Amino acid sequence: MPGVAPDDIVATFAEVAGNDRPPLLVTAPLERFLDEHGLGDGALEAAPIGEGHSNVTFVIRRGPWEAVIRRPPRPPLPPSAHDVLREARVLRAVAGSARVPEVLAVCADESVIGAPFYVMEKVEGHVVSNRLPAELDTTADRRRISEEVVDALVELHAVGWEHAGLERFGRPTGYLQRQLRRFGDLWELHKLRDVAAVQHVGAWLAANVPESPRATIVHGDFRIGNLIIGPSSPARIVAVLDWEMATIGDPLADVGYLSAFWVGRDDPPLNLFEISRVTRIDGFLTRGEMVDLYEQRSGRAVTDIRWYQTLALWKSAIFMEGNYRRAMTGSTDDPYLKAFGEGVTEIAEHAREIADAA
């Protein structure tokens, strides 16, 4: 791990002064915060980790002590987005009931590093998207990973959110209708062009809203790339990451999202939105088998799955358009987001194909 990342990522107080591009971490006040909470000792080392393009994650080290820190990206930020304090709240609420890292400290004071943040334990293991590490690359472990993914989601949906301090975390009724209104409004707010498939799919979703089962915690971004797989065989999911979208709502929204982005061996190339192509490999369960396994192990009937898969793709297209707008208007310096322009139309068309087939 490098001791100090580039100046626009980790900086001292002297480097902050007069900088139009504020650093994501400032070492001295962060060291004081860690000292106050008894977290490590000595000089701080930090390095960015992960491939996320939303909230920002660093591994930090002080001697032999290691942890992970998570904070929002640089401003300007969309309203209600990148709420790391909300993430920390749900992580603490589900600890012991779902597979999550332990939250070690939370800081709401933006003056410390320039934004709110939280510190959590560093969980050892692998985050996979395109390939498996050699020690887990067997047919048996691929199947076991598939089953573990479903089990981790079933466990999350079984958490008694009413007794976990999340009774005001979200509204348990009307979740699907609120999602349609919210993302429809976001499309009108952020779109840079008209995409006919977005309007077509939005109208189809609104005309075919299913009846939701009893509300559960909803992760909102539950996919293999947001899971940590333990370091050795037999494969096990040891942590669920990236809780930015979590709320209380319809659990089948998570099933639809997981299955929509679970790439099958015979699927055509999905280009930008093939975010976890590792599941094409022999041994992984198919999309349909994942849905069936969730139904068996949760005891929850999975109906209208195509509707939920279409919802997942439609929301992703709208979310990507917002990030694309940020990139094109100079509100973010992430070059990856500029490619979202083409991705929006691809995902919207795929959503339309599923909706029309349904």
C-alpha cells in the first residue's frame, strides 16, 4: 500500500489551502479523529480501493491496524444521494443478522475531512466481477457462490427491521409507486436528450404495478460485485457492501435487480451493463435457478419477476443518465461516467424488450 496517494486524494492541511479541487481525505484531522476513538496508532497511510463510482472508499492503515473509510464523492451532489450516515445507520442496525462489516466509528462533522464519513472493519476476501481467484475457480465453488448469494439476500430480507431501530428508515407501503414517481421525476430533471424507450418502459411499469409482499429491508444494489467472498474454499459470502440505496420496501425489487444483472452463459453480449460477467462461467446457477432458489429458501412467492427486472433496468438507465449529465456538465471528474450516454440507451432498450415480452 502506498503511504500517500496523489495530492488530490489525500492531503495535509498545507495542501488544502487554495486548492480548487479539495482532497478526499485530510490526514491530520483524520488521525486525531481516529485517536479519539482508539482506532490504531501512529502515522496514517491511505489508498483508494474498489471500482465504485458513487461513494468513495479507502483502506487506511496505522502500523498493523487496518480499516476502511467511506465518504461521499466531491460536490456538487444530487439531493439525498451519497448519504454515508444513512449507510452507517443501516449497517449497525443489521449487524449480527446480515453479513455486514462492523462499523467502528461515524463522523457527521464535515470539518474533519470535508464531508461526513464512517470507518468500518476491513473484511478479508475477494470482490469479483469478471474472473474468480484461482482458489475459488472450481465448478463446486461457482455453484456454492451462487447459493451463498441467494442465502445472503434471504438473510437480509428476514431481518426484523421494526425491532432493529429502522422503523423510520423508510415507508413500508407504496414502495413501488414511490419508485416510479421518484425515478420518473429524476428522468425529467436530469435527461440530456429524449430516449423513447425510457418513456415507453415507464408507462408500462405504471400500468402493470404488482401487489407487493410484506415489506423488508431492501438493499437496492444487491449484485455479486457488491459482495465479499471469503479468501478460501469452500466459497462463502462474508460481507455485503454498498448500502447507499437501502430502504424499507418490496423485497422482490432486490430479486429483480439481482437477476436482471446476473449474466447467463447464453446471454448476448450486454456491453456496458454487463457489470459481472463472471457468472457466464459453467457452474454458476442460471438466472431462473437463482430466482427459484430464492423462492424456495425465503418461502416468499416470486411473482411478476419480469416486472421487477424491467424496473431494475429502467431505474439503472435513469440513474446512469444523472451521472452522465454530471460528467458532461463538469460536475464530476470521473471519466468513466462519460461513457454512460450510450449505456443509457442500451439499458433502456433491453428493459423495453423484457417489458414487451411480458
